[in-house]
Amino acid sequence: MGKKHKPRPDDRARVVDAGDSGGKVKKKKANGATMKASRRKGGGASANGDGRPYDPSRTLSKPAPPPPTYTPSVPTGAYITPEHDEYDACVARSYVGFVFDPPRVLPDELHADVAAAFKTMARRGLFTRDVLAAGKTVSPTFVSRTLVGERGMTYHYQKLRIFALPWSDEDAPEGSPLRVVRRLNDAMKRRSRALLMRHGDARVGDVTGSCEFNVTLINLMEPERKESVALKDEGQFGMGKASVSWHSDSSLQDTSTVAVYHQTSGGIDGDDTSWHIALKCLDGVTPALRVPLRSHSTYYMMRDFNLHHHHAVLNGDTRRFSSTHRVAVTARDTFDYIKGRCERALAVLPSLKWRAGRWPRGTEPPRDAATPLSNAVRVLGETHREVEFQWIRMFWLQGTRHAAQHDGYWTRRIEELTQAWDVMELGLRFAMDACARAADGKAKAEPRAFEMLRYLLETIAELREEHDARARSGAYARVPEDCTPVDRPAFDDASPLPRDLRPVLNTLESHRRKALDR
């Protein structure tokens, strides 16, 4: 257990009441300035807290208008900090939904356990740089990351799918640091619910959004002097070097809260406040904020804050971990989702086998034998494409270290998906054979089937070429060798179709002309 935390004068930046977490925040002075009442009452969370019930299912039918702009009464410069006289007024008006908690809001025992868990995860090599793609630009992140969350969860951002290490008891053994991360996540959920219920927002009515965090993206950041990649300047307000540049978080459920737990190597009683969170409104008028972060503090971006604001992380002088708890979208980003798609796609295989003339003689045709060939090809081909490029290739793009990290859960699931993909490759081979039979006059020609199969094969061929170009990018020379792409799924002489589909497309076009000229 860590040392008992003592409240410090620099627990500031719009601290909320700790009454719902067991402590009472007294009025303090920060560097000679009296803590404003709005800081003690929630500041940016809004002054109209009315105790509305928390309902994670309630979202906005359309986006709410942004918070009003704030114009300082006197010139403030490009940005303001919590020491500025107009900080509280600016936050309360234009940064509605931003809440800062000092370390004392969470138990010391949890702080100590989380610190130990992060160190263990780092020692085990669980943090790696993501290599992202934006347009034709491929580059590694400045920070190292790992995703932890519910079983089967993934998170997709900047053309990369990352796979969550599951924190469930079934997958994380007793004493696993992932169980500690789950405890932290539970604490973040409880605290977020309390803040959402206490602090309303007139712009969104009774909408609270969700804080049922299903993943956390944990970042490991080093001070600039230890970075192998040069950091870029923040660039807009002259705030210095940024470890994470201006952005809004993506792939989140609408109006959901994001909670960020911050820990540096200085420890809970350390004096380090060299790391900062920077915030800006998108209105182009309101001053930006630069907020110092003490180790074991937490900040929250509630409801639709992410829609109307951007944030950045300004580099500090110590090693930093940040655990960013999110309500990630689940519609197309879980193993259960893609497994279900595969099952539905494979159900059309008997129809394709029948059309290809491969069905056993003397047996009853499949129940869906009358399904148009184009429909069967579309269902199979679209799922084949998604499995290959959004799942299998995304998993292996991150290298053998990534596969080893996920050996307990994801490697078996990716192998299951690869087996399904193999069968779908056979299904596309059946579709080609069906088109050949039409060209030979042994089956009815279906122009729509030729068009659909050509479209799907062309798309797959183009995506493979794009993937190969990405995998050859010089960005991978800046990451360890075991973090470089592996070419999977694999092809061999026994594969139903070759990796290069251009010759197959030429054959398909020949079949089409012959069939439609009859």
C-alpha cells in the first residue's frame, strides 16, 4: 500500500466536490490565489446540477449546439491556465463537461496497485508503438500503447484495429495486472456516474450518455530526451512539445464520457506537474486551456465534450502512464460480431457449390439452390473482404510480438477467422466455376453475377496492393523487428485462388464475354 495521500495546495484546475467519494474539499489557495467557488462546485461540469438519473441508453437525436464562446474581459494571450483570473468563468461557460479530480478522490490503495500494475505491464513488453495510416502517410505513434478491455473488444482508429487484452477472470489469472486495470475501470465508472448525475448540462437536457467503459487505451509516454522519435511542437498556441497532438477521440458511442487517469514516475506525493492536458474549443474565439497534471489525478470529458473540443497532451519531464477509459462502439468491432458474419456468409456455400457443379450426384439440391448467384456472391464476398482486411491482416500487421502478447485469447480467435476465410476463398472459387459453366453453356448466364464477382475480386486485389504498400513503408524501420508486418493469411499451391487476382479477373472477363455472347 502506498503512503497516505495528503492534500496539496496545487490540487487545482476546477476540482469538484469529493463528497460523493468520501472526502470533503475545503476552500484552498493555489499559489496565492483563492480557490474559486465554481471550482469547488464543479466548474466546467455546469452549474445546473439537478440530480437527473443516469441513463446510458439515452442519447441525442441530433447534435446539441456547442457551448457559448467566451471572450476575456482583458487580453489573456493564446491560452490560459488555472491560475488565471478568468479561468473558472471560461471553463464554466465554454468547456462544459470537463472535470478534473485530484488524487485524493480515489483510494491510496488503488493508486498503489495501479502503479505496480503499469510497471509490470511495461516490464512484460505490453506497450508498443502503433503504426498508423492517414491517407498515404504511414507513421508510428510517439507514444507506446496497449488496449485492455472486455473479451472480444477491439478499437479502430486511423486505419488500424487494435485488439484488447481481456481483463476477465477467465482470461486474466489471479494476480494479473489486467485485473487491477479492471478495478481501475470500475472506479472510473462509479465516479463518472456520480459526476453525470450531479452535473447537468442544459444544452443536452436529460441526456447523460454512457460511462459503461468497455476498453481502456493505456499509453506509455517518455520525456522528450528519452524519445527515439522527435516530438513535434503543439503548433497552434505556443505550448511546447506535444506527445499527443490535437485530436478528438473516435470510435466512441455518441455522447459517452471519456475518463483519463494520469500517473507519472514521481509518485502520489511527488511535486512533478510537468505534464499538461491542453484543451481548445472549435469556435476559434474562446481561449485554449493548459492544465497541469499531478500524478494519480484524473480528468473527465463528459457527454458531447468530444464533439465540440479537441485536446492534446504536452510532454513533461518524467515517464507517464495514462489510462483512457472509453465506451467504444461495438456494432462492428467485436469478435462476436465478425464471427456471426462469418457464420451467415458460410451458410451460402452449399448454393455456390451447387452452382459450380460440385454438388454430389444423386442427392437433393441445397435448400437455397434457387438463390440468385449474385446474391450468394455478394454475401460471401463482402464478408471475405471484411475478415481479411479488417481482422486477419490488421492482427498480423502489428507483428509477431503482438501475436505473442495476445496468445491467451486472440490468436485462437484469429485462427478461427482464418479458417472461415479459407472456406470463403473456396466459395469464391465455386463462384468462378459457376461463371465458367455459364460460359460453356452448362448453366444460365446471370449478368449481375458476373458484375458482382468482378467488383468484389477487383476490390480485394486493390486492397491487397494497398496493404502491401503500407507494409513496405519506411515507418516500420523505426519500430522493433518483431513489430513489423507478417504477411497473413498465407497462400500456397493448394489455395483455391492465388494471392494475385489480376489473372483471375482476366479469366472472369473471358467467361463473361463468352457467356453473354451466346
